[in-house]
Amino acid sequence: MIQIDIPIAIATGSLIADAAQNQIRYGRAEYYFRAVWQNIRFQIFGLSWIPAYFLANYFGWETTHMWWTSDSIGAYPLFWPIFMVAFFAAGMVGFDIGRRLIAAGRIGVNRMFYVGILLYMLGWVFAQPARTFKLGTYREWAEGNAPWFWQDPRFLWAMGLSAVVFSAALLWTVVSVVREGQHLDRK
């Protein structure tokens, strides 16, 4: 859902910055920029394709049946490019927020930041199941005919695959960044 996609990008950027603590506090520029590059790779390959897929195939659900009343993203030609730029920028902003907090010695605040975003996301999804658990178009949703997400095997398969790829890519990125930072001298 686009209402949680941007926060997810911010949170993952902040989390990757948390993993790059040593690079941020003790490393040379090349170590820091390597961590930035790993964040970029994660945002591109581990995350950005997920909302792109769901915008193309489940537009009503991805927009939580709010504001955009047409049946597909094709009705809004600028929506996709604007969203994707904002989504990618959010991942970079999240990393920069994390970097600034870590550089200021506020690692705990950074962690509260991305955990707070996770709690917001859970609240968004579970506080309004009539919107977030329903698929279909805006029209189907407004008429009360939208199917529940568990009634669509293709959606379940796509959501499961997305969760696995996202989790594996995030874990791989975080572990890689932490390992690269372990050898840095503390000055």
C-alpha cells in the first residue's frame, strides 16, 4: 500500500544506516559510500519492485481504495514515475536520517525511529481491514463487492514471494554492512 511503502523505504534506509554504524563513526569515506551503495542496491533490487508490481496488478488495494478512483494506474500517467522517484528518495532520506542520528551519538533514537515506522505500518494495516484486506477496484470496493485478499491465490503467491525476497535482501544487506564495518579501527 502506498501509504506504507514510503515509510518502509525510510525505515529500511535508517536500518541499513544503523548497520553501518562503524562506517559512519570510524571509517573512511570509501567505507561510508560503500554502505550508501548497499542501501541503494537494496532499495532497487530488494524493495522498489514490490510496490511497482502491486501498483500494476492490484491498484485498488495498493492505494487502499482511497483518492484514486479509476480501475488502474494507467488512468494516472504521472502517478508511477512520481511515486517511484519519491519512493527511492525516501530510502535515501531514511539512510541520511539514520546517518545523522548515528553521527550525533543517538543510535537509540534511530532505532526508535524505524521501530516507530514499523508500528505505524502495522497500525495502518490492522486498523482498517475493510480497506487493507480487500482487493479489487475502487468501484468494487465502494459497492461492497471487493474480494478479501485470501480469496486470490495469485495475490497470496505474490505477497509471499515479496515477503521472502524483501526479508532475504534486507537480511543480506544488513549482515553485509555489519561485517564490512567490523574491521574498522575505533579511533
